[in-house]
Amino acid sequence: MNVIKYPSREEWKNIIERPHLDVSQLNQTVANVLADIRQRGDEAVKGYELKFDHVDLDSLAVTEQEIAEAAKKVSKPLREAIELAHHNIKVFHEAQRFESKKVETQPGIVCWQKSVPIEKVGLYIPGGTAPLFSTVLMLATPAKIAGCGEIVLCTPPDREGKVNPAILVAAQVAGVSKIFKIGGVQAIGAMAYGTESVPKVYKIFGPGNQYVMAAKQQVSLSDVAIDMPAGPSEVCVIADESANAQFVAADLLSQAEHGIDSQVVLITTSHKVIDNVQQEVSRQLDTLPRKEIAQHTLENSQLVLVADKQEAIDLSNAYAPEHLIIQTEDYEQIASQVVNAGSVFLGKYACESAGDYASGTNHTLPTHGYATAYSGVNLDSYQRKITFQHLTEKGIRSIGRAVELMAEAEQLDAHKNAMTVRIKSLK
């Protein structure tokens, strides 16, 4: 773990920089796969499933019988945990419902918005080193609340052609319409273009490796919308001398075990916290099954000692972390200054794992500094706002001349005339 003491603001650029990958060859590989799927549909998808997921599939769709079998394999305690998480996620996202309000901007002119669900959405759920059934809940639950008519889910099968049972149970609980045994780039292509089996969707959600991310970005250029650009997962912890080093170390490791390209940052005002956290990380690391992954991540991690809490929050805002944990005595005061973060966890008991699974907030969040401009997935992610306006004769009299003048100044005579003929009709 890299310890940086009292860096100048000029040095912050290096601290907040994410790893850069040469993706030129990767992008070409992804483009070739996508082009093949667009042309050959199911046949191409099955071929790539054999090549990449090492499974020869007769059918891409998950059957009702497979879902029923999966339900029997998931323990009662795990199913209850899934249902608890689903309840909390549902409660939180239902509170985000949009209420339309009509506004009279001028006499005779009334404007308003209507919230309309996206009819067809696609969810990608990774199933590689960790089958993320929690992500099914995070993506499908708000889609169902929003009223999306068709919720399509793709996830890679194992070598026996089976999908992780917990993923299928979570999909059933959350209300997924159709499930397909497709992973990686081929899943993104199938949902973006549509195949004989997989419906074309209008927006794709979900995390994935660098190939999946590249595929999402490529199809978003002309074929389908995506939730957000994304990179490897990350966490930043702000801690003062009151922080519990055991808790801080556990939070850093919980993110470090995601993958070797994940990133963890500790910003603290205390020498003692850095020393104690390093000791705790070493102790806890030895107990983790995914120790090798976490250890690799920690080699690129940053432990930063700053002069005061104002510097701490300023550095965090510059970093714009996906997850921000504030473990300080005055966490509410510091939280009031957060402007760039995906999701914020306040106090020593608010571990990032709570948000990942069951507190109710969404864990699909902007990474790689995109929190400066993007929100995490929420109910609005699955809806569009359509504007309406109604003008009466009084409305024409209110703004008619202004519209004529503005259109004339922009040299758009037909625009001007559309208003002029209405003004003349009133005389």
C-alpha cells in the first residue's frame, strides 16, 4: 500500500488518476464480435458461448423448469435475505416516483411533463469470478417499479449450461420477464440488435469486465442507450483519529477483492490511523479466500495523510469516488460538502457492503471519476420525461410577437410564419 504524506494540491492529480489501459486491440475484437452477432444472430451468439464460456447450448433461453429447479437449490435463509433486500430496494426506489405539475408560464400557456417508462430494457449480470445476483435486484426492481414492459436479463452460464440458482431466484423475485444464458460481448450485442431468441431492447444496464464495457460503449453510438460509462470498482474512505481501524481495513478490503483493477483510497488526518489500518489490512487479508486478488489491488492503493478535514473532503471531491465512506466524528458536517460521489456512507457502522446488498440504495454507480457528471442508477434511469404544452388565443397574444422576433433574428422565416399565421387569425 502506498503511503503519501501531506501532498501538495499540485500532486493530487497523480493521486486521483485511475489506471489507463490500451484498449485499441480490445475494441477491434469487440467490434468484430458485435458485427458477427448483428449479421448471424443466435447462431453467432451460440458460437461465442462455446468459444468464451465453453458451453454448447441448444437453446439460449432459461426455461420455467430451470427457474423452478433453481428455487429448490437456494437455501431458505438466502432466499429470505434476497427478499429482504428486494423489499428495501423497492421501498427506496418507490419514493423516487415523479409527480407531474402543470405550470402556467404566461397567461394562456400551460406546460407540464409526463413520466413514461422505457418499454424494453436489458440487464447484464456478470457471472464470472462472482455471480452478482444482488445486481439483479438493483437493476430489475426499479425497472419493474418504473413500469418497463419487458425486462430482459442476460448472464453467462456455467460449463453445464446452468445459470447460478441465486441469480434466477433474484430475477423471479424482482420480476424479470425473460432470462438468457449469454455472457460477455455477445450478450450486449444480442440485446442491442435483437436475435431470433433475444428481443432488441432500448437501453442496457449492468456492470462487466472491460470487454463488456467496450461493447456497451460501442453499441451506444447508434443502436441503444446505456446506463452510464463505467470502469473498475472503487472506494474512498475519509477517516479521522476517532475511526475504527478494523472497520476501515475491512471496507478497503471489501472493495479490493472485486478485481485486480479495483482501486481503494484512504484519506486521513491521523498518522496513527494509517499505521493501524495497515496492520489490520495485513491481518484480515490472510483470512480472505480472494486474498490474491485483493493483494494485487492493494499494491495500487493509496493511503493519504492530509493536514486537515477540509483538505480531506477537497481531495475526495477531486477524486469523485464511486463509493465514499466518511468515518469521522463530524461526518454530517463533512457530508454536507460532498459534491462528487456515487454513493456516500456515513458513520462507523455504514459499511459499503450495506449499500451493495440490502440497505435499499442502488449499487450501480458511476466509476472512474464519472461521478462528476453522472448519477447512479435510480428510478429516472428507466423513464423518460415527455413535455407537453397547451396554448390558447391568450397564449398567442402573450408570446407571439416575441417568437416572431426571435425566429426572424435567427433567420428562420418558416418558424416565424408558423406563429405569424396564428397571430393574424386572431384579428
